[in-house]
Amino acid sequence: MGTDAGAYAFGVSDGELVVEADPADLARYVFTLIEGLAAQARDGATREELRRLVTIAMKAWPAA
């Protein structure tokens, strides 16, 4: 996860993410979302259901 947290840190310094966003927390959030989506897909969620979940998750993403 270190590389991804580093990429998020670059996003903060580049102005793509809000300064208040903690890069390590954002990386954990993304990995948790991916793992949850994988579990949902494994258990039979449709592509449309997964897309709706991503839409909800992106509404929680901190805007720059």
C-alpha cells in the first residue's frame, strides 16, 4: 500500500486532492472499496449494482 499512499501524497501536493486528505487513509479507503466490490461480485452482484456502489463511494471522495 505504500506506493499507492505515495501516489495520493503526490495528488495532494499537485492540488488534485484536498490538503486535509490523509494519503494513507485514502489508499485504505480505495482498497477497502475494491475488496468490498470483489466480495459483492463474487456473491452475484450485477455490473449495474456494482456501478451504483461506486457512484455512492465517489460521492464520499474529498473534492479538491
